Amino acid sequence: MGSEVPNSDSGWDYPLTDEDLRAIDSAFAAAAASAPPSKRHALSYFDEENSSVPPKTRRRLPDSLFVFQKQQNNNRSSLFFSPCSRNRFNRSGNNSYMSPFREIKFGGRTKYSRTVEEVERAAEELLEFVEVKKRKEEQCIFGLDIEWRPTFRRGVAPGKAAVLQICGENSCCYVLHIIHSQIPKSLQRLLEDQTSIKVGVAIANDAAKVSQDYNVSIKTLEDLSDLANRKLGGERKKWSLSTLTEMLTCRQLPKPKKIRLGNWEVAVLSQEQLNYAATDAYVSWYLYQVLKNLPDPPENKSEEIVVPPNDLISSTSI
């Protein structure tokens, strides 16, 4: 029977609703009105009528991507907002770069399956999820990623794709240990379903490896790096999942080498491996939602997205 792995990290917030955002705007307006003069310069950016910042002539991240943090100072509550500033992502020539952001950890349920029967059952649940989306006339999006055991000897091929992780919502992710179960028919139907979009960074490479290792073709792919370049404009970049996460959410995607380059062919995955796999799939799904909600850049222009001045206090939670 497949195991459901609870995640003790409940600090990972789900995307804010419109009602949440309106409440934040109201709180900010109240804070701005009562702020002492020394704080008003930082707050004035968000006052469009009185701001000394030049009018926005280029595209910017929507307010829903701003960061909110409540800090306690001498038993008084202060509200601070901050976007991710572009200058934090200039890593060129800086090998000692350390992210200033808190780590993302998937806080929903992780369903782990390793036997043929367990993987079949998980795939059937996901196929039913696709059907529910169809009945609601909604597009089904899956964040998808794979893991395999690397090799460090010249001339030795890497291992087969060992783990396939899939996430289609913010409350549950599936981690399928396919090195033990292989890819049963129900999972093949899911992967080859053309009505559901599978998203990830360099996802075509993952699909090619699955095809080579298991002779199964993953259909309907969208690369998050390509989507980011279309949505953000400016010079094209080769985004990684980590840098895209920092850019859009002000959170750090942990990539510890001990886990990433570890043995994914073990009999049973560790809790750390399960957390890593589920988080990658979840973040891929989540970033797709963020990017799709950004406005398209004007035609025939190479604008680059801009963010507000870096004069606010930094926050580390979404």
C-alpha cells in the first residue's frame, strides 16, 4: 500500500487570494498613514499619487508577488513589503553566493508509491484528477520532474530514471519510485495524455530520458525557462528552477548535493529525499501558475521586467 508522508513544515503559505491582497493593501494604507517621517520614504513607493519615483514606463511584477512580513519590534507591530530586487540575482563571478531567502518546503501531503500496485493506484488517482478538471472545463497542469542515480566514473552511463514526481495542486504531490515498479499501464496513460500539460525546467530532457529508459513518451510539455523568457521579456536567460524561484517568490529552493546526487535507487526513499522530490514538482507547478498570470509583453518590444527600488526592508515569506 502506498504511504502518505506528512510534512511537518506548515510555514509554507499557499498563494494569496484576491481577498487576502485587498486586506494587505488596506493594512499597508493604514501603516503608511501612521508611519513616522523616517519611514515614509520607504513606504512612499506604493503611494502612486505622491511617489517621487518616476512613473512606471516598463513592465513590473504584479503586486500579488510582493512579499509580506509582520515583524514585532518593542511589542509594536510594523508592516513591511518588499519585492525581489534584480541585483540580488547577479551571481556572475561570485562563487560564494548565498541566497538571502528562506527555503521553500512543500507543506502538503506527499504520497509515496514504490510497488507496481501502489504506482498503479497513484496513477489512477491522477487520471481521475485529470477527468475532474475536464468536467470543470479547467486546464490540468502537472509539475513533473525525475531523479536518477548519477555516476562519477568515465564511460559509465548514469542509472535509469528512478523517481518520478508529479504535482497538480498545492495540497498533494506524488512521488513514484519507478526504478522498482517500472511504468505500469495506468502511469503510461497519464504520461501520454495530451490534455494535461506537464511543466518543468528543461522538461524535454526529462521526457527524453524517460523515453530512452522506459520507452514511454511524455506528451504535452512546457518548459518554464522558455515561458519565463516570454513573460519577463528582455535578454533571454537560461533559467534554472532555483533562480526562477528566487526571482518570482523571494524564496530559496534547496538543492543539497547529498540529496540531489545521492542514491535514488535505494529500497525505500528517505524523508529527506521525499521532501526534495515533492518540493521540486510542487515548485514547478506553482511557478507555472505565477508566470501564466503575468501579462504578455507588448509585441515587437524587448522590454525587461522591472521591480520597485531596493529601499524596503527585505522579507522572506510569501
